[in-house]
Amino acid sequence: MPKLDFSALNKQAANSFHQQRNLIKQVCRGDKVLCPDCQQLLTLMPSDNKVINIKCAKGCTAIELELD
Ligand SMILES: [Zn+2]
């Protein structure tokens, strides 16, 4: 059984966190960003002013970010 490498796992989580932050920044800026899964355009959904919602047409990417 292979040894579990948690450092790699943590690094991966950190990477995706940064990717998500980047993606939010780009979408909020008005850039065209595609969903990494279905390659559909990600759109900023209107919601109340304390939450940012970013979704693709199929819903495989659904990012919700609470604003301070
Ligand atoms: Zn998608």
C-alpha cells in the first residue's frame, strides 16, 4: 500500500484555493472565464450584496463567496 503524502494533498488544496480566488477576481473584472469542467462561460449571478455567486451554465462550477 502506498504511503499517503499529506503534504502533496495540502499543496493541491492550496492551489485550488488560489485558482478559485483568481477566477473570482477575473469574473468580477468582467473577463471571460470558462468552467474547467464543461468549458462553458462562467457568469456572475446577481444576489444580495454580501454574497458573490459565480456559476457555469451546467452548474458544475458553483462558487459562493461571502464579502466582509
Ligand atoms: Zn461547468
